[in-house]
Amino acid sequence: MFISILTIIIGYLLGTILMAYILGRLVRGIDIREHGSRNPGAMNAFKVLGSPYGIVTLLFDMSKGVLAIFIAHLLRVPTVVILASGFAAIVGHTFPFYLRFKGGRGAATAYGILIWLLIIIIKNYLTPDSAIPFAFFLFFVIACYWVTRSVNVTAFAGFPALAPLIIWHAGFNPYTIFTAIICVYLISASAITVIKTGDIKSEVEAHGRKVVKIKLIRKTVRLGAILFPLLYLGYTRKLAGGFTAVALLLFIIFEIIRRMRPELYGKRALEIILKKGEPTCMLSGYTLYLISALFIILVFPKDIGGLSLLFLTLGNLVAELVGLNFPRVKTFPGKTLEGSLGCLCICLLSGFIVMIFYDISLLQVIIGSLVAAFIESLPRLEDNLFMGPISAFSMWLLR
């Protein structure tokens, strides 16, 4: 018991060594907690002290948790205590006793431990069959970072998928459970940082509060369309087709009424339903979506049809949300490379989930996702109408 407690104390003491704070005092004679982001961590060391000192801080912070684990391993304590000593280093970085328990976030220390954990899990628990899911996860993380240029946003988006992925393929054991704990910690730390520093340029800043509120409500309503693919995947074609046909009939009635009563366009409800420019169109995006959904349900089998409906529902939505917040590389008028990457990622993710329950091949998922993302990226092609059927047809050809 004494040795176990000692290893945890050693882990905590190692964590309290804040290299950014020490270098700030030695090199610049400043308290780094009063400069930059006021965080005595590696990223602030890069900003305030410069790259050489930032690299030293980053490497040291990433290694001290692993060092604590190594010392605990040498002392031959149980595995749970070994892992607890590593987490104690994170606690020490966050709450150093000599700075009145006001330290950094411990993210670099947590990342170092996470890398060590992944090496252990890959070496001892994973099989070659796990390569494809983890390759997709790596692609997703790289794409997310390239789009956002933010480690915090990438962590917040990627780690919720990493923990279940690890447990799914490696099972429950102390290493996978501790990996999940580290992921939860990094998600929380990243979310707090995003909220404090504003890494995501919100639509409120870009477009004004009223427009954003309407956009967000419209996206929430559009997300409700997930019911259609879930009905088809989970129930019969007859039920899904009947429900979709009734919804389409109601929207056709809506289209007729709005054409006959143009004075309704100023109503808030129509501002939520119709995008800019849609009041002058013959059919709204919702009606075109329902036409496409009904066609898919009637023509294509459940696995391909349901997956293409997920592409249509989620891909289009994510593409627009990502394109609005991170519009840097424009491909076509009104389209961005970032939006297309967002569409591709959510389509691939949907495909991997559907593969668990249905006999659909990896090649079909990849080709269908690429086709869906390509159709969404074309400016003059109505993606609500063509994205689903064309991606479904491409997957059907590969059966």
C-alpha cells in the first residue's frame, strides 16, 4: 500500500514541474500566467517565449506523465496504480501546490499518456482487421485539423469516436478503460478552451444574431429528416415508403399554398423553412429531398437505399455547416473544399456504422461516399434531388 501511494505522489510531483513557468522566469523574468493565454502550458510557451522554448516545454510536458508511469512500473505496483500515477501527473500539472493550485490544463501531459496507451493497445490487443477503422479515424482527424487549424476543435470532434473504437476492437481492460478516461478529459479540456478563446468563428459573429438563429433552427428541422433513413433501415419498405409519401403530399400542399399566397413569405415560419432564394423556386429543398427519398425507397434495396439516405440527410447538412464556419478554399461558387471534406467524413462514418448491421462492402461505402461528396460540391446540380439516387446507384453497381 505504501509503495502504491508513493508512486501516485511521485506522479503528482512530476506533474507540478511546469516547464513553461520555469522557463518564463529564467529566460524572460516573467510569470507566463500573466501573458498570452495565461496558461502555463506548451502552446502559450510557443506564443510568449518562442518556438525553441515551446518545443522544450511540449516535449517535457508530454513525457512527464509517461515518466511517472515508467517509475511506477519499476516499483512493480498493480496496473491500476501504474495508470493512476500517470493521471496524477495530469492533476499535478493542473493543480501545482506551489502556485496555489493554479496551473495549466495538462493537455500535453494527457496526449503523451494517450500515445503511450495507444502503443500498448496496438501492440497487445488489436488485430490486422482493425486497420481500416483506425485508418478512417486518422483520416478524419487530419481532415478536421486541416479544416479548423485548431487542436482543440479537432480533439473535441475526434475523441468521442476514439474511445468507443478502442473498446470495440480491444475489449474492456485497464488500458482501454484508462484510454476512455483520458479521451473524456481531453474532450472536456478542449471544450473549455474553445469556449474561452473562441476557436470557432460562430455564425453570430459572421452573419448577425437574427440570421444565425433562423439558420440554426432550419438546421435542427433538417436534422429531423434522419427519421426517413432510420425508418427504412430499421423497418419495412412499405412503412418507410408510406410515411415518406404522406410527408411529400403535405409538402406539395405547402408548395401550392405558398405559390398562391405570396404575402406569406414574410412570416417567420417560412423564413425558417425556406433558404434564401427558395421563395422564388418552384419547389423547396425539403420537397426535393422527399421526392429523392421516396424514389430511393421504392427503387433501391434496404442497405444501399438507407445508406444513401443517410448520405443525403447528413452529408448535405454537415457540408453547409462546415462551409459556413471555415470557408477558406473555394472550389465552386457557394462551395468550399472544407465543406466537401466534412460531407465526405460524415458519409464514411455513416457507412462504417451501417456495415456493422448490413452486408455492404467497404468498397461500396468508399465509392458511395466519394460520389455523394462530389455531387454535393457541384454548384448547379440540385443536391437535394440527385445526391442520394446517384450515390445509391454507384453502390448498386458494385454489388
